[in-house]
Amino acid sequence: MRMGRWEEAESQLMEAFEKDAKNPDTLANLATASLHLGKPASRFVGYECNVFASCVNLCFSMYPEAHA
């Protein structure tokens, strides 16, 4: 993700998500990748709402331009 290869990161993160849908690091990184790709980060809400909400808030604080 540091290199800005968001599509590749999303693909790898989806593999991790399929193995453990409650992993907070995976959810945070998926939310971040989704925001950078212009996709709704809310697509992961049904899996772990409390963790996800925290992750989205963290992403918005790190990337305020994505919250437009």
C-alpha cells in the first residue's frame, strides 16, 4: 500500500479477509484501499461493525481528502 498500488493491495487484502473477516488490521487496510480506489468502504460493515467503524474513522483521519 505504501507504493500506491491500491488494486494489488485490495486483491491481497480480500484474500486475507476471506480467511479472517474479523481481523482489524485487514479491515482497516481494506477500508483504506477502498477509499483510495473510490469504492464504498461501507461494503464491509456487515462483518464486524464496531471494528469497522473504528477503522473507517481512522482512515478518514489519515486521509481527510477521501471523505469529500
